[in-house]
Amino acid sequence: MQTQILERMESDVRTYSRSFPVVFTEAKGARLTTEEGRQYIDFLAGAGTLNYGHNHPKLKQALLDYMAGDGIIHGLDMWTRAKREYLEALEELILKPRGLEYKVHFPGPTGTNAVEAAIRLARVATGRHNIVTFTNGFHGVTMGALATTGNRKFREATGGIPTQGASFLPFDGYLGEHANTLDYLEKLLGDNSSGLDIPAAVIVETVQGEGGINPAGIEWLQRLEKICHAHHILLIVDDIQAGCGRTGKFFSFEHAGIKPDIVTNSKSLSGLGLPFAHVLMRPELDKWKPGQYNGTFRGFNLAFTTATAAMRHFWSDDTFERDVQRKGRIVEERFQQLAEWLTAKGIPASERGRGLMRGLDVGSGEHADKITAEAFEQGLIIETSGHEGQVVKCLCPLTISDEDLLEGLDILDASTKKVFG
């Protein structure tokens, strides 16, 4: 295995290659293959970027056909056939069936670009500056998005430059299961002496990904929407990791029946791992002046093409989402069993999540690292999350076969029991 040039030239900022120190050469479905020919089951899926698996044949063929026909690759925000077909599919298959009406903004191609645009739009549309965000939230690492990201590890990487413009409040469950943290938000908003500037927007993940797979309760989300409406505050749902089917619905907020004012999507939006993001906004919020927020790679036409193919293949009816929910119940049950086994061994553990976005909290980052390291040795790629890295995090492809899913869960089970048995 030749890694010398990789280790010598790539910055020390790299992370995943430290946990998985092999050279990958091929990928198909839910499996990755190294240059030495060893296969690994992938429960990472590009940190949620490959919801439809590696090199899905329908999406790959759509891309190859587009390129073979000399389709527009880069066009800034000019109109192209690929963009038109994407917007047609988005409206027909995603928005209208859910009773949603949004205009679409294509910022730069990453999730943090979408969050930056959403935050700035909320400020432009309302004339207010403050953004309410939540403990353990992760929204990106550019300066505006970072101001709404809770983890100190990322915030300390600014070189001492302070992040500004956001107020942190406790997420659902942060103060314990018997405390409703929205009581605190309502109290602050209703008290002129609370010190909380009336925000332009509240930004929230319905399931916190990097924060530890923390799902907000359905009633909590519904009440949050009502509070925002009552105080004329915009509600932004960051659906970058939890969206595109990850929780068993195309949008994670569908479970609560709410309709955010602004939605951010990226990660699996292209369907094939191509960089792509959009911001959805209620039409009356589109206060942008031409070119006021742009990016050289806004509206990447290859990503339009694969995203359209993904919507038409997976989201023409509810078959796919029902299958995701079924697989999610399998992972939930197996994680619950592991949590019970660990707890009986004196390691308090718990399971949580929604759909195929699930986590096994083992109490400490040291425990979680031991489990994931052993799992890698046995042929499974899986990562951790949470404020201390204490949550073993399942983000397997939504298209994973039952055989690969069960084999991966068996490896995780065996790894956990080998480490702590």
C-alpha cells in the first residue's frame, strides 16, 4: 500500500484517512474496495453525501449520457436545460406533493454556502441581525455558519477571531427529559429585559448529526414553528445531513408536519456525491438583488442532471421512503440490543435517531473509538459524532441491501463485544 506521498503532501487537517488508513480504488452500492482488493461495508456514505450508494447505475448513466451529448458543464447561473429539468422535477415530485411553495437559490456548492446564504437572506428580509441557534448544532465552518455551530473545536479554529451574530439556546432534551427548553425561549422573547435581541431567524436541525444524532421531538418542532410565527421570526431548517430521505422522508421536517420559511439542502442533493446545494425560501422572502449573493460554482449542471435522475427514480412514489423506514427499524432494534448489552456490562448506553440516521451513545469518545477501530479491522467503516465523539453513528446508504445491512450490523455487534466482552 503506497501512502508516502499522501502522508507527506496532504495537510495535517485530514481526519478520515487517519481512522481508515487504506487507499480506496473502487466503490459500488454500500461497499468500498481498496487497492489491495479488500472490501469494506460502508456505514459512513460520505458523511451522508451518498444516500443512494456509490455509483448508482441510474444516476451514473444519466451523468454519462449528459456528458456524451456535450451538455453544459459550467454555466454560472445562466439558464440551461439541465437546470430547467431539475426545477421541473423538484416542483413536480417534491414540492407540490408536500404542499410546499418555494423559490430556489443556488449558492456555492456546499452545505456551509447554503447556510451562509440562508442566514444572510433572513437578515435582508427582516432587517434584523440576530440568529437563534441551538446547543450541539452544526451548520458549517465558514464564519457566518460557524457563529451558529456549537462545537468548541470548530469555533477555536478561527485564530482568535470572535464569531458574531448568533445566540445559543438549549436544544430539545439538553436540560433533561423533563424540561421543555422552548419554555426558556418563550420567556426570553416575552421579556424586554432578557437581553435576547429579537432574532431574524431561528436555525435548527430536526436531527442533529454532528451533535450526536439528537432528534428533536415532533411536538417540540411544532411548538417551535408556532413561536416563530407568533413573533414574526423566520424558521430555517438545516436539512443538509438529515434531508434527501435520510430520516425516511425527503425532508426531515415532514415528520412534524411543519413548513419552514427557509430550507437548506446539500450533501445527497446531487445523488452521486457531486457538490451541490440549494436554499428554498417562501416566495415573498426573495429579497435578493441580482448578484447580491453568488458563487462561481453555483448551479453545477452535472449535479442538476444526477439530482433530477435521483428524484425521478426514487421519489415518484412512496416505495423508497417506506423501505428506508423499514431498514431504520432494523438498525434501531439492533442498536437497542447493543445498548442493553453494554449497559448490563456496566457501560451505560442508549440508542436514538430517526429513519436511517441513528446513533449508539456509549458514554465516552474513548469507548466509541475502540468500537469503530475494531469494526474497521473487521471490515466496516463507521464514524462517531457528539460533543465528545461518544456516539457511534450509522449513516449507511439508504439503498443498502438487507444482506449488507445485516452483515454490517453483525460486524458492529461482534466488534463491540470483542472490545468489552
